[in-house]
Amino acid sequence: MMDENYDPIDVTLAFGAMRQFLNEYWIRGKRQSDDIADLLSSLETGRTAEHKSLDPALYDDWLRVCKQLQNTRRN
């Protein structure tokens, strides 16, 4: 699939997509990776209104990486 077939999404939706991708990867691996399980647990959004990670530091890291990628695309 090519990128041009998709509309751009905001960082919150991208965060959810990343979590879903990791979860599906973990399931395909028969849930054997404790590292991925720990990461998924930390990335869980629970019932937060903003759909941000329950671990604010991880969500801040996510936003930082998104900003870096935006800056790279602009240059």
C-alpha cells in the first residue's frame, strides 16, 4: 500500500494506530514478548478524555518524535 492512498491524521489518532499496530504484532507473536506487553501497558489510554497514554512521559516522548518528524519533512 502506498502512503498517498491515506489522508493525513493527527498525532492523537496516530498514537492510537501505533498502539493497535503494536498490539496486533504482539498477538501474532503469540504474546511471548514481555517487553511489548510492558510497553502496551504503559501506552494504555484507559478512559482519559484526551486519549493520551496513562504514562504522561511516554505521551510526551510521542509528541516530541512527531514534532521531529514534522521538522524533518519540512527541511
